[in-house]
Amino acid sequence: MSTTPAVAPEQGRPKILTRPILEWALWDWGSAAFNAVATTFVFSVYLTGTDRFAPGDEASVHLTTGMTVAGILIAVLAPITGQRADRRGKGGVWLGWFTGMVVLCCAAMFFVAPDSPLGRSGAMWLGIGLLGLGNVFFEFASVNYNAMLNHLTTKENMGRVSGLGWGAGYVGGIVLLLILYIGLIGPNLFGVPTDNGLTVRVSMVIAAAWFALSAAPVVLRPPKPAVVHTGSDEHESLLDSYRLLWGTVKSLYRDAPQTLFFLIASAVFRDGLAGVFTFGAILAGTAFGFSSGDVLIFAIAANVVAGLATVGFGALDDRFGPKKVIIVSLVAMVASGMGVFLLHDRGPVVFWSLGLVLCVFVGPTQSASRSFLGRMIPKGREGEVYGLYATTGRAVSFLAPAMYGLFLRIGESVTPAGQDFTYWGILGIILILLAGLLLTLPVKAHRAHLDHLGE
């Protein structure tokens, strides 16, 4: 496997549209096959469809259990996979293996059919298992993928590069969703039979191929780390890895507490960002009367808006700093969410307008969070710290569903019988975003650099 050299020194600001950066961003483009198709809009909806695999909401309950187990595995294992790759200089190799496993999980979803020889219950658990494993391997791959950001550009240019990757992911989601909707799920121009869930199952095979082809360039030519820790034991045990991980946490607390504070703050607001997309579609249907087709159209529009905004905000990230982008974005999202809550009785136009405003700031916040952390990491420890980034995010992944459910119960208790109360759920998401904002404000950006560590 060949490697691509790190950023070449040149006069002025390095170029953005170089082959290594475009190949790196192409992985994000392809990742929509899993994020948008498998986990959000297509396969998970198919799996939890009423009475398709289990009666009532039973499939949804089991899927939640499966995702909880997957989240625990990610939280436990993500940091040590990242740091082990760092010490062995094999981030590109591990990215290839983990991406390949995600592709296999997507392709295997073809066999999740109501009339499967496994029976409806067996097929349901097969689907839950594949989705859970896919999430685990996707998060592992993301640790190594995010770590490559530091090998591609300078800290001064990191915001634009990170924004390019996030934006490519959104645009890739738009294109793939349109292909699947027009070709299979909607008008079905491909003419695939609709019985036994075949259109959705074929969609998953297409999604697997989409991700594999998009990821191939960066897997075959991964950017080469400028610094590789030597002396790593190829037979390092898991216990040894956890000892080293604990050493990382202690060193961050001792030498770079601002970075540790940001890891905690970002974990909170990133869970709120996930809640915006996860529960936004549910809220559109329950509180604003969107049909399934309306939800899909809004999803495409949301990805368009988020993708364009993410690329555009990348330049602002580099000019004004990622912390300012995060703060402005979170303030705007809290205000927009409150608008949705207070004006819910005005109908779908409120969700279309303020919902899209929310989507404008989701991508920039995600991208700026990644670039902010990237600016703080010493060379050679990218996977290690991004592994902690993945773990801290998963450690609080219960917040969004818990707060959404809590405010639903509050809304039910104060709303007259027979009237809709589901719009109360957005207050739970707003509260998480606000908490993340308040935790981010004290982080001192000028002291949040780790360049003196490990060098």
C-alpha cells in the first residue's frame, strides 16, 4: 500500500483542492451510504416499520437496545484502536479494514427480509446486529479518518479542509438519497419488484458499493504521518493499551486541561446535534403532519443547506477561529429551536423555515469542533486524542433521547387531553445544546494547544 506525503511546504497558505485532500474528503462523501441510508432514512425505517418484523413498536425497542450495546463497545474500544494505530503508524491500514467491515455490513443487509428463512424475528435481529456492528466499525474508521486531518494541512488551514470533508458528506448524502428515491424507493425507475422489501434491500447493496468506491482512494493512498511513535510492541495487550490510555487522560488533565474541558463540552453539544437530525424527522411527522415523502424531501433539503453552509463556514473557521464558529452556531440553533417550539401552531411553514435554519448550523458546528480539536493535538497522537473524542461523544449519547422523552412526558402532563404535545420534545434538544454552549464558553482557546506535549 503506497502513501501520500504530508503537506508539502510552500509559500503562503497551502492549497485546499489537492489530490490528497480531495481523496480524503471523498471518504466523507461515501460515508453518507451508512449515515444517511443505513442509520437514518432508509434501512432503520424499514427495520422498525410497523408489523413488518415485529408487532407495534417492538422492533424500535429492540433496535434501541442494539444501538446501546454498540455504543458501549465504541466507548470502550475506540480510544485504544486509535492510539494503537498511532504508535504503529498504521492509521491508513486500519481505516481500510474498518471501512471494509462497514461495507460488508451494508451489503449483508440485503438478506434482511420479512420472508427470510430465519423468520421475521430472526431477520429483525440480523438487521439490528448488522446495524449495530456497522456503527461500531464506522466509529472505529472515523477515529483513524479524523486523525488524518493533521497530516493533510496546517493548523491555519484546518477549518477549510475539515469543512470540505463535512460538506462532501452532506452532498454525497443528497446525491445517493436522490438516486435511491427516484430509482427504487419512490418512482422506482429501475423497475425492481417491491415485494419482500426488495427495493430497500437492493438500496443497501448500492449503498455498500457507493461507500467502497468512494473510500478506495484514501485507503490505497493514505496521507503519511509526519511523526510516528516508535518502539510499539506488536503484541501489546488490551490491558497495556488501557494503561497507556489512562496515561493519556492524566497527561491531558495535567498538561492540557483546556483540551480535556473541550472534549467534555463537545460531547454534550455533539449529542444535541445528533438529536436534531434523529428526532427532527419524528417531530416533522408527529407535530407538523409531514408525510413520509415530505420527510424525505425535507431531509434532502436539509442536507443541501447543511452541506453548503459547512463548506462556507470553513473559511470563517480559519479566519475567526473554530470556537467563535461553534458559539455563534449553538446560539443560533438554540434560538431557532425555541422559535419552532413557540410557533408550532403556525403549521409546516415554521418547521420548513426554522428547521432549515437549524440545519444551517449543524454541519459548521461539527466541522469546527473537529478542526478545533485538530489544532490542539501534537503530531503523532492524532488517533489517540480523536479516539477520546469518539468515546466522550458516545459516553453521553443517552442525553438526547432521555431529554427528548422527559420533555414529551412534561408536555403530555400540561397539555389538554386530545391535543398534540410532541412539539415539547424539542425543548430537550435545546437544553442539551445550551448546556454544550455554556460548557464551551470557558474553554480558553489561546491555551488549548498540545504542541508542547510529546515533542
